[in-house]
Amino acid sequence: MKFSRTALALAGLLCAVPSPFAPSSPLSLVNADVPSPSADSSLLTETELNAMEEGADKFEFQAEVNRLMDIVINSLYKNKEIFLRELISNASDALDKIRFASIADKSALESKQELEVRISYDKESRTITIADSGVGMTKQELIDNLGTVAKSGTTSFMEQLGGEGSEATGDLSMIGQFGVGFYSIYLVSDRVTVASKSNSDPDQHVWTSMADGSFVVGKDPRGDTLGRGTEITMYLKDDASEFLDDYKLESMVKKYSEFITFPIYLRKTVSRIINAEEEDGYFDEDADEDEEDLDDDEDDAGEDEDEDDEESAERRIVDGKMMVGDVEVPMGEGGYDPRLDSPHDPTIKKELFEFEWVRANDNVAIWAREKEDVTEEEYAEFYSNLAKDGTTAENHIHFKAEGEVEFKGIIYVPDEAPHDMWDNYYDKEAKIRLYVRKVLISDDFDDLVPHYLNFLRGVIDSDDLPLNVNRESLQQSKILKVMGKKITRKALEMLRKLATSSDDFEVDPEDKDEKGEVKQSPYLRFWSQFGKSLKLGVIEDSSNRSKLIKLLRYRTSKTKEDGYRSLEDYVKDMKEWQQHIYYIAGPDVETVHSSAFCEKLHAKGLEILYLVDPIDEYAMQQIPEFDGKRLMSASKEGLKFGDEDEDLDAARGRAYDKKFKPLTSYLKNKYGSKVNKVVVSQRMESSPVVIVTGQWGNSANMERIMRAQAFSDSNKNSYLSSQKTMEINPRHPLIIKLLSMVEEDEGGQDVYDMSMSLYDAAALISGFQIEEVEAYNERTLRMLKRQMGVESFDLADEIEPEDEEEEEEDEDDEGDDEDTFDIDDLQGAGMAEDEL
């Protein structure tokens, strides 16, 4: 019997390629120089076409069935594992059909009550068998459904129920759509046998084919072995041996079909450790294991009754001796005694292999239930099964999205960030699985959510996604974008609720976590792990930027190292006359807190945001204002406080400019291109000078970050350097003294060295690097020379060491003088000569 020619519909689907010259094609030739067809062109009219068709011969497309089957089998699917997903999906549909039929006809389940799928394999025969207790197929249904490519029995079933209203199908979750999933079986099989038994047919029939363009259907010679349902046996190809393995099959079931409603059982090989006596009883249930039979067997072996008693007694080691009961027995090498290590010794253990049915899909699709019906323990267990890495996730959102695409889902935020989270940032995708009717479609959709949310985990399930025939990708990328926007919105909504609920959290110094640190609020714990991701979101996601900005947290001059503040908290505590939000960027909190840029802000009691993360300043460039308040950098020119008397400050500024004109002109002349200008400033309290950058240029901290890049180019970095302005403090004694020195001796070396040292000091306290290190070193040495009264830097003569040999001889002479004595002296001391 040949496969039906209705498969040509699929051939048209696979082979149809739009013409590049079609009007709707993006490659259509559109040129103003090409004349458009006129009304009297040679195109056939509708009337002419109808007249032609009436007298023309009609033919059907022809196709090579073998070639078509090869296209269906090898061109639709990306990997071989898909065959198991497709077969389990078909089995699930069959089970759903019989369950639906049993609602109206209670006797439908009499032939077999269990609704289940069973998978087994045989390494010797190289087969895999998948059996279900579903609706089954009659002989004609085997011919129609399996012998007709692209005919979906599920689709036909749903169409038949369509006239019964939505209530009839509301409880169904049918998976099949295209009628080609079954043929993925030939990705791994040379030959397939399908046995099926339907309640509508008294006989069980077998369908078999090698995908060579023909198939055979006949009555099963084994009789009714199924009761009801379908059994598919695959004879594997030589390159499909990997599927003859417990772990491989179980992992495939858990990956693609773990949330199928009906139980899926896998016949697995398990091992047991037993002793010899248990082994006898295990293999022969009728074996007689009484001691009389054992004694007869041992007598035949030539062993006496005493030894039988010893062997039946418990063996133990006492003080290095082998004891059986109360009798000591000799031990051979390694403690082995042939009389004791007999096949029936109860202390000898053996490993026994056996088969048993194990359920492979014990995970529950909790997203399909109402969130009010799911407990926190169930959410935690579901995440554990989903992640399979030992991590936990306290924060999650369970939602249902409606609109153009309807879907349900659960999104989790892990408690800890992965150790490699920032490695290949743009290549990492969020671990969100996409299911259609609880069957995994893919866990590798690009751009389902933005990159900055790649830490999310969860599942999304929909009943009406427009899938391609292979069910591995969506037909329209627009659908993914719509889903991605909704998932992103739900995730940010979850984080916003978490942040709001943490506002009233009170830190308890006695309440510490596993690491011994004081527990922070739930949102700050999240922020410590994934705060950098949200900052990246501010940079990348303009559509959700306003939501992300409210989730940002910063250390400030009020909290320092002890906590974080949001921009909303900052604005709420602003002074009445304050018009700006102030921030400063630097390497750490201690450095920025003591910066000269912040002196006046500290004095006025204004709060300052501390940007100590390298990414902070990048993100801040995307936030020109918040809640109507402009953000202003304390390290850039144009700093204003809001409480100034503008008229008084302007008059005072003109007076200072006039007074220090000689100094500012001199310094600008000596510094040259190092600074754009030198001005008098009132931003400082105690520091004599600082160097600020332009409003739209890079700060000193940004230049430091760019210079530290692994692939930084010094030539390119020079173009990124901003214009620098030196601001001097007109009230500082050093500035006043330097002004008088310039007025007295403008060309003096001391004035030059002091001026250049002033620049070096300003660069260092402002966060810049000293560019001319050698000149800086020379100036410093000259100043030390004058300060210490050194007349010249000419080196002194080399020291002349003393003659080492003469020193050694002198030392020997001194030692001899100490060891010798005069005998006359001893005699004078009262000692007799014989005593000496």
C-alpha cells in the first residue's frame, strides 16, 4: 500500500518559494524608468481565464513519495531527540481523547482503566517501545492517519467537536496540529511497527513500514495484547545506540514532556545488593531452603556436621582472630577461609540487576493552576526541579497574560547570581522555557527578554502560539516581541513590589545570615546580587527606563557604607531651596566622601549620591533628570547650590576676577594645553584648587575607567579626554601668596615650580593622573633642594674603605693580648710554682 497523495499538500508547503519579482516581495523591481503596464497589456482577464479553464484538461501534481518522505523526515527537525517528544505528544492526545469519550460513555474505560504512557527498550534487539492506553486506532484509522502524510488525527478530532461549542473542548489540551510528528520516528529508526487496539474494533491490528514509500497493515497474530491503546516499536539505526540507555531516555522525557498531564513510566534497570540465600529464593520462589537440604548438600561435598554448624553460625573477628560462634577457626591469606566463604555464606553480598517501572514525569505544572491554590512550598519545590543546581529563589511572580497572545507563566529571581554571570554577557540568555500545551518547544529563544534580565528563570506556556511545522520555532518574530514585552513588564512589576515591601524593613543587628552578616531587606539582598543588571537595563532599555530608574539604589553621603538610598528617597528629603540632585563618581566611598569637590556640599548639608560602581557613571548619562530635578555632577563645571544670592555672587565674582587676573593669566600661560582656562571659584571650602571638566565631557573617573580597559588605545583615549578647567580658591593662603609671588617675580624659578606643583596637586586631588612624571620629579627635587638648603646636586666622592687585611691582623693581635698572661704576675698573687 502506498502513502496517499494528499502528502502533496506538505510538498507544496516545503517547496513553495515566493518569486523575487512578486509585487509583495522585498526584491520587487521598482524603477521610475520602467513603464508600468498599460490597460491594454497582454494579461489575461478573469473572463478569459474562466473560459480557458472550462475547456482545459485538469491534472494533479505528482511527487516521488520516497523523496517526499526523506524531506519530511530529515528536513523538519534539528535534532534526533525530537522523536520522543512527538511520540509522547501523540500518546497524550490519544489519552485525552479517551478521557473525553469516557465523560459521555462510562464504558469507554472498561477495557483498561489506567491512562498512562510506558516506555521500554531492549539492547539485544535494539528496539524502543512506547505504549499508551489511549483511544487506539482501527485498521482504517491506521491506514488513514499513518498512511497519509500531513493528516492530523488530532486536528480532525477537534474539528468534529467544533460544532459542539467551546464547553465541549474547554477541558481538552490537544497538542497535535500538523500530522507529521509521527514521521520523526524515522530519524532514529530503520523500521517501525505500530500495534493498536480501539474500542470500535474487536481486533488488534499492526501497521509496519520502513519509510520506503509503502506500508503494511494486518491483523495482529498475537491477538488482543493491549486491551486498548497503541504500542509503537522502533528498530533503531546503527547511529542511534545512544537512546538505548536509561539516563538518556529519562533526561529526554524530563526535558520535553515532564509536565504532560498523564503519567509516563520508564522501564529502568536497577540494582540490589543481596546475599546468597536471598539470591536462591529470588530466582526460584519454589526453592526449599530449609537447613536439612543444605546439610545434605554439604555432606555430599565432603564436609562434616561440625563444619556445617560453624558455617551456619555468624562469623566475626575478635582480637584479630576469626570466631564462628565460640570456636576459633584458622584464616588463610587475607583472612579467607574456604570453609566459610561458601556460596551459601550469609555474609557474602552480591549485586543483582532487575527491571522496574519508574515514573519519569513526577513534576507538576503548577503554572496551570490559580496562584491562590499554590503554596510557597510548592513554588520552592518547582524551582528546585526547574533549576536543578541547588540554588533557591524566594522571589517569583505567577501570572496570566491576555491580549494578542495569551499565556501563563511563573518567573523566578534566584537568590544568588551565577559565578559566571558577566562572562560573555551578550551571549547569555535567560533560562526561560517556552511550552505549548505543557510540551517543551524551546529553552533557547533569543531576545525573549532583554539581556539585562538574563538572570531570570521560569516557564511560559501557551495554547495558541503560531508554531512552525517542526514545533521548534514560532512563525512570527512579532509574537516573540509581544511576549517578551509582557514578560519584561511582569518581571519589573515583581521587582517594584519587592522594593516597595522592603521600605519598612528594619535591620536587626542580632539577625544574621549564614555568612555571619547582618540581614538586609529582601530588595537590598536582590540588589547586592543583580543591581548591575538593572543599571545595564537603564543604558539599554529606553522603553522601560523610567521603571528601572525607580529600582536603582545608591550609597550616599547620609548612608556611606551602611546602606542604600533610592532617587525617590533622595527627592523626598531634599531641602526646600534645593533644585538639583548631586552625585560624584569615584573608585570607592571613602575616596569620594573626602573629595575636594564635595566640601561645599557637605558644608550646606546637601546629600550626594556616591557612584562607586564602574558602570554607574555610564548609567547616569541616561538619567538627565528625575521627578523634575536635574542631576548634577559635583566634579564638573557650572556647579550651583540653589541658595545663592545671585547679585551678590556676581559682584563678588567680578571683584575676585579683577584681583586675581595676574595669577589666572600667568597660570593659563604656563599650563598651556593642560587646561582650557583658569578661573576663580567659590565651590571649595578648604582646598586651594581643583580641576573640573566640562558639562558634557568625561570626568576624571570616566577617564580612569577607559584607561583601565584591557584593549585600551592610548592614542584613541587622547581624543576622549575632556576640556579641563582649573578653579582656584581666592580665600586660600597658598593662592593669595602665589598671587603676590607672581606680581613680584613673574619669571622666577620658584614661582614656576610652585605653579606647576599647584597643578600637580590639583590633578591628583581631582582624580587625574600626572602626565609628565619626569618633569614632576625634577620640580620636586628642586623644591626639596631649596627647602633643605642643599647647594648642589653634584655627587660626593666615593668613600675609601680601610684595608681589610690590616684590620684582621689588628683584631688578631688584640685577641692574643687578651689570652696571654705573665707567670710573674701569678706568683705575685700567692700561687706556688708547682701549682702553676
